Amino acid sequence: MKLNRLEVLDKDEIKLIHGESLKLLEKIGIKVESEEARDLLKENGADVDNATYVVKFPEELIIEQLKHVPSKFTLWGSDGSFKFEVNTKSVNFATVGTPVKIYDPSNKKGVRKTILEDNIKQIRIVDSLKNIMCSHTDVWPNDVPYLELHYHVIKAWATHSKKPYGLGCLGRVASQDMMDLVSIIVGGREELIKKPRLVGFFNPVSPLILNKLQLNGLFVFAKHNQPTIIAPAASAGATAPVSLAGLLIQSNMETLSSITLTQLINPGCSIFYSTMNAPMDPPTGNVAWGSIETGLITIGAAQLARYYNIPSRGPGLVTESKCFDIQNGFERFMTLFCSANAGINYITCAGTYESSLAEALELLVIDDELIDIVKRGFNGIRVDDESIAIDEISKVASEGKNYLMLKHTAKNIRKEIFVPKLVDRDRRGIWQRNGAKDIITRAKEKVDSILETQKGPGMSKAVEEQLQEYFKIVSSRSYEDFRKAEDMDEADAPKIVKGLED
């Protein structure tokens, strides 16, 4: 059996992108909006201009800090009964934290705003699926105040799921709350640091800006050793060069500068080298995450991550489609295929559509089966004494029979042929007699079955009481408290909060 990873760059091209990234970081630098981050970088040899916030990174500083980044780490579930390893050879699958709408066929638009109950259902579905290892704040609870959101989703996660969870590094206060809350849930801060439960999302703002609010949160995640995804989300032709090689260089600059900072905060803290980069669609100006160029960019990012020996994260199962049509299917499978066969170690976006702005629980269970199909592809074609079937071929040829009744067939059929549970392969007559159900209908039935039977770990009365006491602190904060704690300008803080709530 011979399986080849998808690659779009040769060794010299990878070295060129790496080298030019380092040269530009030293020559033009990157804007770092946090004074705390600038001070730390300056203490370690970076050239800092506090008037413009631009930080220039010496090559040796970056190279030295890259040595600290671990090539593997383990993520643990809420009660410690579930875990999985992320390393530079594994391929794991997860959801993503952007949807603000959810599929609702009873609504004229086909979607509605998401609420906390949707978030809980999504957590429960993921907890029951075989291949999707981690849920994030996938369903944004629009019925919960922004400053309280992290409390409600963490409580929901700990109650209903045994798998890990992911949230954005949205500020110092919220991030510290997350660590405090999860420490209560898992039995202490040392337990949380030793066995990470959370995945953080840190998105550099392209082109070449590390945002203050997210930097505030990044410090907290790094200090607590919660694996953090460093994920530029540039649009080729808009917020990055239109040439994909140029985009990779800019993205690499944003990623390497962020990684350098994390290792100065806490040497050895766990990081994902990530991409959410995609092209701009020329006719509309929108981001085209379901495009073949997204696949090419992701393959290139996977190669760069391996060059640095850092676990990678990238998108799969993404589409711009607003409905469950052929476009939805081919774009989500194309991006999944590219990421999986490129060797991305943590593939996200399961269950989403409409540029990951919308979620469908039905797509979650469909995606779980799509992942099964891709995993079968990983197994390739087995060639050994048993699989070449010389005796069986000879027997059928001499006796004029077929292979249905052979022991060889019964023994190997499950090894060789993947049998899906949602995909329809019946003849039309049987399909019609069974209700002529399309895959969305069959997926909805599976979703309903899971929600009827799934049981999470629950929560002890003692832990729930501690969380309720903590909620008094969370709910007492005002937006002015938020602004001051994050050191935000008075004019900027309301914009940030409003943008997150719209």
C-alpha cells in the first residue's frame, strides 16, 4: 500500500517562504496592539516602536522560541474520561466557533438566530459522534448577554459533554473566567494545566495586526497551557496578496510572531499552526472558503506546520451554499479531502454552511459519516497474501461460481468495503416504499434519536453551587468594567461588543 500526502510546495519553496517571512518580520515587523505584549517582546530583543505599535522580530528570537513548541499534546474531556492526542501525524476532526444562525425549515429564510438551547443540542450531538472529537462555541447563543456568554456555554459543555471544548481568546476577563470556571469543574487549576480541557482561538487581524483584546486573552490561555489555535483568516486579494504564495508568507509572519509571543509567555505551551485563509471571490468581494484555492492554501499551511514540527489546524467541510444542495456537498467534501489528505492534524468546521455562519445539526451527523469515508481512504489498498486472493480467484475460475459464499468474502468484506449508515444505496422501489427519504430527512431522524438518548456527565450539586456563586461576579460586570479591564479606548469597546452581538 502506498499513500501519498497532497503537497503543493517543494522543499526549496518551503524554505523560501520561511526565509522571506523571517526577513520581513525583521524588516517591517507587525503591529502589536497590547502594551504588555510589546514590553515582553522588547525585553527579549525585539525592536519596538510604542508610537506605531510596530514590533520588529530578530530572526534568532523566532528561531529560538520555535524550539519550545511541543510537537504533540493531549486534550481531555470535562470529566477526564475522554482524551485524544494531537500530534504532527494524527488527523482529528472538530467543529468551529462562528455560526450565528441555525437551520430552521419552518422559518421563511430557512434559518433563524441561534440561542443557548441550540448550543446545548450541538454539544450533545458532538458528544455522541464517533469522529468529531471536540466542540467549540459553534452555536452563538444570541439570547445570552455577551459579557455572560462564556459562563453559560462552559456550564452547558460540562453538563452535557465528556469531550473537550473550544472558545475564543476574547479578552483577559472572559479568558480568566474560563480558566476559573473550568478549574472548579475539573477539581483545581493544577488539574486544568496538567490535563488541558479547552482549545483557544486566536485570530491575527490581517494584514499584520495582533489585536489587543485577543492578545489579552492569549496571555491567559498560554499561562494555563490550554492549546491555542493561531489562525490568520486573510482573504487573498483583499487582506492578503492575491497570489497564494504571497498570502502564505504574510500568514506565516502573523503565525510566527504570535507563536513567538506565546513561548515567551509560557515556554512549551501547546499551539496549533493554523490557517483559515481563503480567496476573495472577485465578482462579490466575499470570502470563498468553499473554493479550491482554500484547499491549496490549506495544503501549503500543512506543509509549513510540518516544517516547523508543530501540529496543524485547517478548515474542511466548508461551503458558501445557503441550502442543502449539490454545491453544499461538493464544496464540503472537496475542502475535507484537501485538508485530510494534506495531513492537517485538527480539521474544523463540521456542521456548518454559509461560510460557517450557519449551523445545521443534520450536517453534523452527515459530516461524521463523510469523515468515515475519508478515513477509509486513509487505509488505502491492502496487499498481502490474504488480500491478493489467488486461491479464491482460481477456485471461482475452475468451479464457475461467484465470490458471495466464500469464507474469504465473509472474513474480509468489512475490512475492505465501508458500509455507510446515512447514504442511500437501495433500488428506487425499496427507497420509495421506505418513504423516499433524502439524506437530510435521514440525518434529522438520527439527530432526534441522539437527543432522545444522549446523556452527558451531569454536574454535582457542589460544583453547580460554586458555578452559581461565580456567576454573581460575571453578571455584575458592566461594559465600562469590561472596557477598563481590557484597557480599551472608550470609543472602541462598544464597537467590539456590538460587532460580536450583531
